[in-house]
Amino acid sequence: MSYLPDYIDGALAQTRTERIKELLSLRYDHPPLAYVHSFGCQQNVSDGEHLCGLLASLGFGFCPDSAGADLVLFNTCAVRENAEERVFGNIGALSHLKRARPDMIIAVCGCMTQQEAVRERLRKSYPYVDLAFGANAAHRLPELLLRLLEERRRVIDGREPGEKIVENLPVRREGKVRAWLPIMQGCDNFCTYCIVPYVRGREHSRAMPDVLREAKELIAEGYKEITLLGQNVNSYGKGLEGEVTFPRLLRELNVLPGDFWIRFMTSHPKDCTKELIDAIAECGKVCNYIHLPVQCGSDEILRRMNRRYTAAQYKELVEYARERIPGVSFSSDIMVGFPGERYEDFLQTLELVKEVRFHALYTFLYSKRGGTAAAQLPDPVPAQEKSRWFRQLLAAQEQVTRSFHEQMVGRTLRVLCEGPGKEQGMMSGRTESGVIAQFAGDEALAGQFLQVKITRALNWAVCGEMIE
């Protein structure tokens, strides 16, 4: 299939595709192979699936690593400094491959390359990188690749994130059981520590008919779990005509025929309304699980972060959800060591974690991001002290998670089987609350909902027996 996004003339796209295939056949004496690796969040993974779909439409096959690839594409994340340095380390490791095979194409895209400082570093320190382009620009890959092949010189593109969400891009999904479904892109929140609004742009929602159409396609293809994606899914509908809201979208998806689960992320507490919680309670296909990043338990630090809620307001939301949604569970993001955070502030975070009892936490040490407001704040606490707090948080959460898993022992739960587990003869799946469950079985069970009686709790998962 040729590359046919909704706003490009089909004849032009077909001509471009044929020209790229012609140039690739002159460049390589074999069908070209690509290796695509996406770093970071689920949105990046979804973007990577569309990049793979585009490459497949241009005649590329795929290989499992960079060693055998004619084109290597790194789809990057800019949220934390160590993520960026890991990408640069991976790019550096390709230099010997490029020397051995000069016709190899090395490309970098995504949030990192949306930043001018990163593009300049690529220009000066990584001359063997052939192609670079920014976030929300997967649809431009054929255009930029054609420029590279025709002009035979580097293409470093710094265009700003587009305001239009491009529909009808081909997609090559990684799995057969769970699927990502982006419903919006960008962010208007401007939390003081976060680079995302600067690299992903402002919020734009997909039209509801387009979301529903893709969901129907996924259900028809046999996917059993659909995860709705957006930097802030609660803002879905902003800018669209009519009464389009995220709760309404959940209700529309819930009535689609089929046996499947609906999840979503990420959800901002300031926009998490009682209407949304009510919709989750009323929709049987929406999982009774909410990922609701709190970041910190100190109101003063939340204010400096520009999160626009208090710890008390957050806990009120959790309490309302537990009243309305039987068995609801929560996971969250916690940041440790924000500039100016004191140990007293951290202890308030620790208290919130113990009180709310999240079933899982995604924990991070603060990472300074150039261009954000927080990067200008004084940060007197030594890294060693922040690391001590971080270990204290991990120890506390480990106890909470272990207790959560132990409470599941003896219960029979519905589990979506995803594939082989870590041990021979074991299969792995997830409960509605997102807990990994392992049980004896064969690979034919993948993609099925099963009843599993939980018999043992581990720190990271539960084990059980399938009920026939």
C-alpha cells in the first residue's frame, strides 16, 4: 500500500512511493531491511508502529537489530536527560557499522530532535546521521527520505510540530492482543519541569468518528485490549465541534460490539472530573484501573510544578472513585527531588503514597530540562540526598505492592492472556487492574480472556491456576 495521508494528493503519494522504491533498488542489491527502535512512552511506541507502517509501504522489510539493517531509525524521548544520553550512546555505537557499510541510512526522529540543541549536536558530533526530524512528523518520513536519496546529502529537518493530526497512516503493530489508539496529541499544561509541550506542541484531538473507526478496525482484527493514548486524555475534545468530551468518547467506545477491554493514559488530576469517574463506573468494558500521576504530595511543590491541584483534592478524587467503581485500583507517577524540595516535602509524598495505596508507581528523580521554567530554579539538595529519598520511596511502595498482590490470593480473576511467561510452560497475562499474572498453559491461549485462581503473590506479579 502506498503512503496516503488524508491531505496529500493520492497521485503524488503514489509517484513518491514508486520513486523511493526505484532509488532503493539502485542503492541496494537486495530488498532493503529496516530496524526501528522507539524510546520512552507509549505514545512513542505508537508513533514507531506508524513509522514501521510507512517503511513497509515503501518496500522495507524488518530485522531484529541494527547489525543487519540498511536503515536504522531511532524514535526518541526527551523527558529525562538519561534517556537522551542513552539515545546518543546508541547512535555512537552505529559508527562502526556506517564505516563498514556507507550506504546504510541512519535516521533519528521524535521529541529529542524537535530541540535545536539536539539537532546541532547531531550536525557537529554525529556526521554519519543521515536524516533527522522532529515530533508529530511521522507522516513526513517518505518526503524526507526521498530528499535524502535524490540529493545524497544529509537532511536535518527542524520544522515545528504540525497542528493537524494526520489520518490514514499505515501501521505495523507490534502485537496481536493489545493495541495503542492515539486520540489526541500535544499538551497545554506547561508543568514547569516538563519539555513535552515544547516538543509535542499544543493539544489537538482526533475527530470522534476517526477514533471510533479505528477502534472498530482493531476489534475486527481481534485485539482484546485497546489503550487510548494522549499526553492528557482528559482534555480530549478541545477544539472539536459539538459536545465532544472524553467521558462521551468512553461511552461511545463501550457500546461497540465485541469482548474487549478499554484502558487509557495519561490522565491529569486537574482535569479528572466526577463525570469521567462516573463514565468509568457505568462502562463495563472500561477497566476499573486509573493511571493518575500525582507527582508529589506537597502542596507547595505542586504549586511550583504548576500542577494546579492540591494533595487534598487528589485524595478526594481517589475517594470518590473508590465509592463509585467497585475494585478500582490506581497507579501513579512520582517525581523525587524537584528544585527546592525539602525532606519535609518528600515526607508528605511518602505519606500520600501510603494513604492512597497505589498498586504500582512509576518513580523518577527530577531531571533538568533546558527550556523549562524549573531549569531556572535553585536546586540546593545534593544528588546523593535525593537518591536516599528515592530509595526510601521504593521501599515503601514495594510493601504496598506486595500487600496488594497478597490480597489477590484465593480470588478468581479475569485475565487477558498475552503470551509466554518467563518460565517454560507458563503463560503470562494481565488482570483488569493491570497486574501481571502467570499460570500454566500453552501458546494457543494468547488473546483469550481466562479465569485464573490466584495462588501465590510475588513482588512484581501473581501466580495462579487456570479454571476450565
